[in-house]
Amino acid sequence: MVNILSNNNSVLNKFIAELRDKDIQKDSLRFRRNMERIGEIFAYEISKKLYHTPHQINTPLGLSTTNLCDETIVNATILRAGLPLHQGILNYFDKAENAFISAHREYTGNDSFEIKFGHISGPSIDNKTLILSDPMLASGASMLISYNSLLERGTPNHTHIAAIIASKEGVEYLKKNINPAHVTIWIGAVDDELSSKSYIIPGLGDAGDLAYGEKL
């Protein structure tokens, strides 16, 4: 159910290291591009789990048979931090339908907060393959709310949840609150600590601000 990609050494580790590096983070273009490249890696790994059937391709010299994915994919993300990761996944699943979710933390004092859900812009997910991505899986609350909200638009055949960096607590929260038969979780790297404000430590900071500039 849970795949932690950094457990196997690959170029992914370089991209994650650069996302974390406070000096490299000063280059927002490079930060966004590294998230996008990680999205491409997620898409490649997820593609291995999808249903493929043989298709005949006409070449200039004859016929070639190739196994191609026949699943209809809905690529969903949580605004705004998830946009570069979403684009990376879309680069590989270029015919995917897309959904965008508005959600944010609203702090109520004493480091406590509520997840405020806005709205979803996207298609039905009924009988489709859903890929739901967000760069950071901290407490897991916003991811679960987003997932359950998407389910109001239909029942997918299977869901893949992707996050670049997760806390152990966030991963366990999802495992306890979703059906493992219907969901596969893909994580770049898992960190041990979650702060009182539900920030992942060491993490990388605020992915949305690093990608697009500080917000009010």
C-alpha cells in the first residue's frame, strides 16, 4: 500500500536534496522544476501498476505491437503548492483529465488549526483512476479531506496518492482512515518529526511560498 521511493537510491534523491537545501531554494524556478521532475518520476512508477493491453501500431515498414495503458486517469492536486508536482505527473499522463482542490489551514490559536475546504474544479472520477498529489503530507488531514471530497464525484477504480515528503504521523493517519484495497500511497521521503504547528521536520519549509512567493 505504501511505496517510499527514496528507500531505493536513484536520481530522485538528488531532486529531493535540492528541494530541501535552503541555498538552492532561493531559486524558485529550480524549486518548481525539481517538483515537476519528481512528479514525472511518480507518474513513471505509478504507470507500472496500471492496466495495459496490446495495441497495434502502424510504422512506415509494418506493424508493431505495444502494450499501452487503457485506463482513464484523473490527475488531481491541492492548490497552490501542488501545481508543479501536478504538472510533472501531467507531463507523462498527458491525456489525463484534471481536478483542482482549494483547501488551506486556518489557525485558531495555540498552534491549533482547522482545514478549510473551498471547492473542486474537475470531472467525474467514477470508474476512473485517480491520482491525488500534494508536495507535503504533514498531518494527513488536508489530503484525507480532499480525497473524501473527490469521492463525492464518483467512485474511482483505484486511487494513487503521491507526496514528495511525508511525516510518519501523516502516513499512519492515512493508513488508518482509507481502505488499503482502493488506495496506493507513493512517498518520496518520510521524516520522523511533526512540529506543534504540523510542519514536517526537517521537511523543506512552505512549498507553496518557495515555488510562488510569500503570501499574506
